Amino acid sequence: MSTLTALYKTPADTAAFDDTYFNVHVPAVRKVPGLQSIDITKFGRTLVGDGFYLMAVLHFADDAALKAAMKSPEMAEAGKSLQDAMKAGIVTMMFGSAV
């Protein structure tokens, strides 16, 4: 199992972020080839460390499926909806593998 995890800091306008994220970005991500599942967590509060607003974990069968997904037109389309978040520097993305 390979994953793409995205951590989002609290955006300046949470309502606008949520609208774009849940109504545009997530439906686009669900079209990405090889995606097995997506887990989304909205955080209520931070106990220690940097505050984060939301986390999304995209699950793929293996590294090859994840790499193919990252190169797909569907992932490129999904990425377009996050341009504002990327410009604002509120998103961190990480690749991982189950251990």
C-alpha cells in the first residue's frame, strides 16, 4: 500500500476553502486512476506542534500505481483546484508506504 498524504494549515477563509475542496477538488481526485480510497480528516484542535486544518490520505495499491496516478491527466486536473492553497503555502504533500 502506498499513500499520498496532504496536510493543510488553516486557510484564511475556511468557508471558501471547504467549498472548493469538497465540491471541486475531492470529486476530481475520486476520478484519479488507481485510487483505492481516500480518507479525509478535519482537525478540531492541536495539542502539540503546528496547527493543521485538514488531512487527506489517498491510498494506492503500490508505488507504481501511485506514480502512474501522479502523471495522469486526472491528477493534473485535480491539482488545478488547489492552486490557491499552493500559492498560500498552506499545503504539505508527502508520499508514504505501509510498514
